[in-house]
Amino acid sequence: MKYYFLTDDSEKSLAPFFSKTVLSACFIGVVIICISLILCWPRQPLAEFVGENKIPMVFFIIFAATLIINSYINLCCGCGELIRRGFYIIKYPTDLATFEKENDFFTYGLIAFLLHSQMMLLLFLPVLILAASISAVSFIPFLQAVSILYFAALLCRMFGFMVYLIWGRTSTLGYFVARTFMIFFIFGTFFFAPFLNPLQILYLLNKSTGDIGLPFALYMMMVSFAILLLIGANHFLVRRHQREKGI
């Protein structure tokens, strides 16, 4: 099987790895995070923060911004919006079926999503490391925060793909459903289910000097379960499309 998701820059691919459009979106995201880091850079040495028993919130601000930006890019990639250009109010006459839709999900789409989400997060990693250093966040909480970003991005990618499978890339309804889901997950869960809110966990990682193993474990367990459900749903939808087309 050829893995077209690496280089194929056409409407047959949802979000090819090395597409100029995808790379440009990631680059803009990194630039925004760098500017955010400059703006929130502490005006006093770390030793003074320690003496005042305070912790710089640079870690939380940068990780929260990266969470939102990276998750949104992954959502758009899952929906196929970075290749299909134009406003969603306009109804396109055709929408070509993608390789992700024509190939088995477990051997093509899922592999692409897992790898691409990692590669995109790696672009933000240098800035994330610097932010963690400024806030004196140790290695284990840093790894926990990075895993939160990755699983959030993967969840948005999977949901975006499900939206694409149900409504396609030209649906205004699908456009708003995808964004409503992301807003609810990142912001709405703070009011309805704080243990599922990634911003809440990132804040605890920045503020806490002890172990937050239980909140982190609960968050990861619930998000992982949601991802598994979406994997099953996406596989079912892909197989249904293939049966309808006789693939």
C-alpha cells in the first residue's frame, strides 16, 4: 500500500504531511506561540519568584496556547479543510473521495493520524521546553503536559475525520459541528466536567509542586476512551463507504 498522506498535495488527501498549506499553518502556529512567549516572559529572575513563593505562569500560558492552536490545526486536518480551500457557505459541485476514505482505516488513516499528530507537535517542542524551564517545571510534569497536548490533538483529529465522513468537506453544518466540539472540549468541560478539561490539568501541572497523578490519570483515561470510540466509529464509516462504492 502506498502512503499518499506523505506527499500527495491534492484533494485526494486530507492533509498530506509535507503539503505547503499544512506546513504553513503549523509555521504560523509556531510563530504565534513564540510571540506569546516573548510577551509573557518574566520581568524578574526566577530566584525572586522562588523567594516570593510564586511560580511563573509561563508554562501554563504557552502550553494552553499550543493546546488550542495545535488542536485546531489537527481538527482542520481531520476535516480536510486545509486542502479544500474556500468558504463553506459555498456549495461545491463535487467532493473527491480521499485515500483515507478508500483505504482501510486501521492500515492507512489511523497510522497517518498517529504519526502526523506527533510530527506537528514536535514543531512546538523547543518553545515548550523553554516555557517549562522558565517556570521551573520538572521533567515528569513536562512529559505529562506534552501527552495532554498530543491526546487532545488526536481527539480533535479523529472527531474532525468523523465529521468529514458524515458530512464531507463542503458542509456548513459539519464546519460548525467540528468547532462546537472543540470549544466544548477545551472550554466547556471546565464547567461540566473539570476532570476532562485539559486547561485545568495544565494549570495544576504549573501550580502544583506535588503529585497530580489522579487528575492526570483520570483525564488520560477518559480522553483515551473517547479516542477509541472515535476510532471504532471512523472504521465503521469508512467500511460503510467502501461497501457502498464496492471497494
